[in-house]
Amino acid sequence: MTKIKILQVLECGGPGGTGNQVAAICNGLDPSLFDVGLVFNTRDGNPDEYRQKASGAKTAIHVPELTREISPGNDLAALRRLKAIFKAEKPDVVHLHSSKAGFLGRLAAKAARVPKIYYSPHGYGFLQQDRGNASRQLYKSLEKLVSRIGEIVAVSPSEAELAQTLGAKVHTVCDGYLGEGRATLIPHDGTMVGGCGRLTAARNPDAFVNLCQRLTDSRNNLRCVWIGGGENEPAVRQHLENMNMLIKVEVTGWVSPEAAQEKLRGLDLFVHYSRWDGLANSVLEAMAHGLPVVASDIPANRDAIIHGETGYLAKNEVELLEYCLKLVDNRSLRKKLGDAGQERVAKVFSHQDSLKRLSDLYRR
């Protein structure tokens, strides 16, 4: 049987949810059915490290011109390079991930006459509140412009709803939990509240710092930790130092996946008060560890969390504090919501189920 040749394309390889999900696709697709290649750039400047992470890809092509921000010179060069790659590689399927790769890649794939074109936004660019209104409108206009090229593979139900408003043909294949089996928490003294992921504007780090101050002021024997690093890490550390809080709040910076897992297992409560999101991998991971989650009440978080059953969705920072205190003070409630979250991840966000659905799409 002839294998189906697939190219996975993204500009945001490296640490972070989208890069991890694409690497897992490359590594998880059945090699007896698919010949998987990778076309990528990384935001952290470590292409060799990401290539190793996505070792299941038979070939990998690094495209440094494929950058996150709009840059006419780089974008034109990336468009030409992608078109040349698609013509040379002759894939049966191109699957594009994230906004920039999705826009340029769809144009290039259409020009190269790729038979099947799929695009997963992993959080539309026009949702990013750190951009000005003009920039967000531009991103939305560009998405509409190419919405009828290929088909959307939304990573959550809320992303599918947005895609439909743009006039696209949509499939929903939720990002899956990438860990193995059910994780267990580590018993410890006191209470530990934490978040995890890239410290960037989307994660709303100021709200996390404010929460840490209020929690540690109001409860004894409580500490907080942020697991991860990112462009906002220096500012967060300075903010904590100015408030004399580094003794009660830890920021780990980037650590190995094993060290991050160890830290996560030492939490009692997980917080994800993001401004915007795709389906957050960190939330799925926390739920798989049996942690109750308090998150911002935005569409992507509603996809993962059932309010009052697996955690709470906070509409503002007042509610964020109230829900956290409610859980800090009630160990049995934490256990009840955490157990329900574990069940939900196993039932709804199985990585193997996601791979099967993608395989079926690729083979249509």
C-alpha cells in the first residue's frame, strides 16, 4: 500500500502547547500508513532541539523566514520558500498550524496544487489582546481572505464556532492530553497554588502576581509557583521582588519536562487566568494530574472545564480570588473536582483518539 505523504507546517515550534502538539502528531501517526515530514521555524531559536522532539518526522526543513509577526520581506520570502518546498516534496496532505503558517501556507499550498490542505489555528491571531485593534482587524481580514482554501481542523469546539463565522469548512479534533496514563499528586505540608506555561501577555501574569499576594496575605502556610518562563519572566520577577514576595512565590523559568511534571505533582490547585487561548495544554495536564482548575471565563477554557464540576471559571479577579480561597479551604472539594477533571480528560481529551480522527481525515 502506498503511504500518504504529509507535511506538518508551523512557525512556533519549541516550548509551548502548539509545538508540543505538532511534535506529538509527527511522532504518533502510524508510519506504516503515513510518510510524515516537518516544515518549521522556532520562536526560541533552537531548531535542532525541536527537530529532535519531533523525531517521528521522516524529514524536516527549517524555514527561518517563517516568523510570527507580520514582516513584508520575511513573509514574501517565506511564501516563496513554502511554495518551492511543496512543489519539490509533492505531499498528498499539508497540515498547517498557527496563524502565520496558516495564512502563508494555504496560499503556497494552493499555488503548488497540494491535493488536501488543512489548517489548525490553535487560537486565532485576531483574539490576541496585546495587539492593537487595527492589527487584530488585519489578522481577521486575512483569515477571511483565505478561509475557503482547504479545511479547518479546529482544536476545540469554541475554535470551530469561530471558524464557521469565517465561512470555512470545519472539522473538530480536540488537542489531547500528551501525558501517559493518570498522574498522581505528591503529598506535602501546607498548600501550593500554581500555574504553568509560557509567561507572556496571554497568560495575564499581573493577575497571577496579584492573586499570589492576596492568597499569601490571607492564608498561612500557603505558597505559589509559576512553572515555566518566557518573555515576561524578568518583569514578573521584578514585580515580585518589589513586593517582597519572592520568599513566598517561585518562578521556575524554563525547566525540563520531567522537572515541570514534578512541580505540577506538588500542587493543590491550578490557576489559568488567561486573557485569550486556544485549548490550553497546561489545563489538560493539570486536570490529568487530578488538580481542580480555576481559570478565566473565556471560550477556550469553557471547552476544557465544567464550572462547578472540574473547577471554576472566573469572570474577574474578584471571582478568581473567591474560587481559589474556597478550594484552598476545602480539601475534600479539591479532591472531588480533581477526580472529575481526571475522568473528563480521559474521556474527552485522549491523544490516541485525536490521532485516530486526524488519521481518518488524512486518509479520506
